[in-house]
Amino acid sequence: MKRTRVTADRKGTALLMVLVAMVVLALLSSASMMSAFQEARSSRAAQIQQRALTVAEYGLNLQLANWTSQRSGLALGAIDSSTVGVALGDTAVVRIQRLTNVDYQVVSIGRAGVGNGLLEAQRQVSLLVKMSAPTIRPGGIVTSYGDVDIQGSPDVTGRNTTPPGWTGCGAGGGDTVAVSYKPGTSISVQKPATQAVGGTRADPRAGDPRTYDTFGSDSWASLVARANVRVTGNISPTPSGSSSTCNMYSSNWGEPSRGGNAVVGCQGYMPIIYSPGDLDLQNGRGQGILIVDGRLRLRGNFQFVGLILVRDEFEAEGTTDVWGAIMSRNTDGSVTRVRGNAFLAYSRCAVDKALGGLGSPVRLRERAWANGY
């Protein structure tokens, strides 16, 4: 007997397989799209992060290139903050903190894509810099190439003295002599015990003309070229400003005073003042570096804190007060004279702060730069 084979119909199987294949393809396609989307987002995120880093570095380098002399007046630990706008809303906030008399930390926070929601990024870089300034080492409160004559009741002291009310000077520097002079020249001190505290010294450096016009990497000419203020004739400099601002003009030489009547906004202003000829100062006050291409006469109630460089004769009388150092080359064969009740006190702090205003930031060679985050 012949057996008949019965085969069941499989209707819909092909459709099911097609649907399964479509689902698999859809999943693969979705996974591929998600992967591409994630890669695109990662790429855009990396791009915005790199842009933020570039903005941070730009802000840091810009502040180094435009370093201001006012930062030499910052107290230890104080911070100078500024905001740098770049482009497309990107900004860098730069904070400069004074660590020591010559060391600073510069921190720059760059922000990119600001206002674009998830595309915002922030990066921080930091840098340690050391100030490089001209090298001037006065031999005493007065360094003279020519003859010296001290008469009357002046007080000329080589003791390292901090200007009244000044802080952040430390104890460095040490004492020196009252007068350093060229060997072989004449020096006359009426009352050596009281008029020349620290004594006098014949110093070969005082007899070297280069001492008066070569200052490390700087020179008389380069300092003159960098002068903030140029004056002629007679003037009575007076600081002008507020607790946070300082008005820059030729009769404002900064604020050496500390106290209730001081113009606080000008206390960090240490200008280079240059006179192309003789200068006679009777009243007023100032600070910084005073360069006189001629004769300088101080009298009356004039006060100055910093470094004084004179080509020809130097004379102080009356109740003049000077903290810092004075270098008189006397190229015309004239005499350095101190009379009356003048007060001249050596101050390493005053000299350093005056020179600090000329400094430029130099990156430390080892581990100077760091990427914060």
C-alpha cells in the first residue's frame, strides 16, 4: 500500500524573517548612528576644550606681554585680577599673585562656548615667573665720583632704613656706609659721628664711570628711554588720585607716604622721572627713579623714596627727606653737598621697589607652566 506524505503550509515565515532582518538592520543602523553621534559630540567637546585651553594660554601670555609696573607695589599675597575678552564670547580671567619680592604666580582660567549650553568648557593654566630688573648696587646712601662736603646739621645714614609706614620690606639688605666716594677725591664731614652714620669709604666702584651709567642689562640711556615722566625747571610734585586710582601726569610722581592723608591709589606707582637739564625741587613728594641730566638741588620740604641718579652736582639742604640711595657722577667737576637739616637714609627696600617697577617677568626654567584642569 502506497503511503502519502503530508506537508504543512508555513505561511508568514518569510515575512517574519524579513521583519527580524529589518529589526537587526535597524538596531545596527541605530548603533552606528549613536556611535557616530557620540564621536561627533566627543570631537566637538574636545574641540571646545582645546579652544578653552587656547583662550587660557592667550590670556596668560597677554598679561605677561603687558606687565604693568604697578604690580611691583602689590603686597605679598595680594592678587591683581583682570578679564580678557577674546572672540565669540570666549574670555580668560587672569589672576596674578605676588609670592615674594620677585616671584609671582599667574593663573589663567579660559572659558569657551559661553552661552552655548552643553558646548561650554573651562580650562585653567598657571605659571611661575620671576622679575628681572636692572642691577644697581649703590655703595652707600650717597655714592659720589667727585668731592663731598657735608656741613651743618644733616643726618646722612647708611643704616638700612624702612621708609615710614612701609610694609613688606623684610629684613634683607643690611647696612652700608653713609658716603662712598672715589679714591683720591676730597671728602669733608663737619661732624662725622652724627652727620655720616656708618662712616665713609673710598671705593674703587665709586671711581668707575661705568657705575653711574651701566646697570646690568640696562644703561643710563635705556632708563631715560623708558621714562614715564619728563620734567624741566622747577616743580612741586604732588600725588593725585583716589583710594583705587592714580592720575598719571608730569607732576604726579607716585605716593611715598603711608597714613591718613596718603593717596592710596598712587602708592604702587613707581615712575621713572627724567629731567634733561638742571632741576630744583623745593616742595612736594614722590617715589621711583629720578634721573637728572644736569644739576639737582633738593631743599625746603621735599620728600623722595627710591633711587636718584645725577650727572652733575647734587645738593641737599633745608628739611629735605630721602629714603633710598643717591648716585652723583659730578662729571663737571662739581661737589656733592649736604647742608641744613637734610635727612638722607639708605633703604634697600626703597631701591628694590623702585627697580622692581622696571622689571619684566621671566618664566622659571623648570616646571614653570602647568595645566590646571
